[in-house]
Amino acid sequence: MKKIVAPTKIFAPEEVPELLRGWLVHARKEWKKHGEAARRLESQYRKVGDASVISSAIVGASLFASLETAYEPWGRIFAGILSISASVLSSLITFHRYEERTEKHRKAGVDHKAALRTLERMHATLKTSMPDPDSITKIEQNLDELEKSAPVVPQDIDSCVEQRYKEYTFDPTLGSTSEATSQDNRS
């Protein structure tokens, strides 16, 4: 018979400062993940787009030249293959919706950065005053909405950022996250 074990809570803050620190780390990780996803999609979009434009230009030039002179059979075959390749590349751009997906990740990153700034500002004032419950609830709702509206980050980017943040600790004297070993100095 299997023994039923109660699930272990990963993050169970007992005080407001601890809650804010957890949200700070989470918002920073999400900002990093969406930024990296947007950069990757932008790079893929440029590569596929460049290949599509070059292929289309060569096909267009080949067809224009064919009006002037007769091509060898291998030249016509090459032009046909290149024409099909240009069509496939153009279709990939449409199918993968690189621009739309890039923009969604960019927006999610910007939104998480805005939440991060709000949390940092609130955390900076903890020494002088505690935030009121309404402010905490508002931030929690904002973070929940960000989670609902944000696109899914590719697994390898998610794993990479999570791995990077295993070394992070929270330094209350700095009011921000710091790292035992400086792996991630990018803003």
C-alpha cells in the first residue's frame, strides 16, 4: 500500500519582506526568460527572412535572365528548386508567426520589468514602513495577470534561467538579488 505524503511547499513566506523577496526573484527570472525568448525569435525571424529574400531574389533574377537566353536543363532544375525553397521559407515565416511571438515575449518582458521596479521600490521602503495589504493584493493580482497573459517560454530557456538562479541569494542590505558567483551580469 502506498503511503500518501503531503506535498512540500516550495515557497511559503511567513512575513511580508519574505513575500516581496520571493516575488522580486520570480519577476526578475520571468523578465530574463521572456527577454531571451524574444531575442531568440528575432534571430530566427531574421535568418529565415534573409534566406527567403535571397532565394526570392535569385529566382527572380534567374527567371528574368531566362527570357534573354535558354538555360541548360540543370539551370532550370536549380531555379525550380530554389523557387520552391523561397516559397517554403516564406511559408515558414507565416506559419511560425515570428513577429507576433517576438512581440508577445517582448511585451511580457517589459511588463515583468515594470512589476520588478514596483517590487524593488516597495522593498526599498521596508525599513521605514510596511506596505499596506491593498498594495500587496494589487501587486499579487498584477503578477497573476502577467502569468495568465504571458506566452510560454521554450523549455531550454526556462531551464537555463532557472539553473542560473540556483546560485542567487537575496542580500537584504542591497535590496536586490545577488549571486555568489557572477554568472549573470547582464541587465
